[in-house]
Amino acid sequence: MAIHPAPALGEAGYRRALSAGPRAVSTRRRSYGELLTAAGFEAIEVVDLTDDYRETLGLLIHHQELHAEELGRLSGVESFEERQAELQEALWAIDEGLLRRSLCLARNRPAVGPAVFVA
């Protein structure tokens, strides 16, 4: 599974998606399908799970707010509030069409020829 910028974003939208997503969201503007192909995979299927991810984020934010006092006590109020703000920003980016979540399925290409071991 991957959280990534939506395809065909302009520079400002791409930068905003990077800011709103998890730290490892950057793909250097290559799709995960392209990255898998470059890594030698085939039969690549990318399943869009953005709607499910959006629903999960909304529920996470809601339920953490229900327990905000206790979570703030456990992790520190500032830390809790920062995390909630990050989740809200990701939710906004999904609603704006900037972020997506995808399940990437692929198969290794069969090896060609005998294996060669170098000592």
C-alpha cells in the first residue's frame, strides 16, 4: 500500500501533496506502476483505495477527538494537537484531490537463464 500524490498535479499541488502526506510520500513524480516496472515487476495492478483511506482518516480524527484529554495526557497535549493537525491536513489533501492511497500488486519477472553466483 502506498500514499502518494495524485497524478498530473501542477508544481504547487504536488508540493502541497508532499507537505500533507506522510514523510515518505515523494515518488519523484513517477507513479508506483512506473517504479514497479523499473524494478523489474510485471502484471502490475494499482487499486485505488483513496475513498477507504479518507473514511479511515475521518474516523481516526473523530475518535481521537473523543479521547483528546486522555491522549493529550499520554502523549503530551502539543504532540496530540500536532498529530491531529497532520491528519486534518491529509484529509484536506484527499478532499482536494491531491493525495491518494493505492494498493499495488505485481509479480516478479521470471529469471532468464541460469543463476550466476560471484564469490
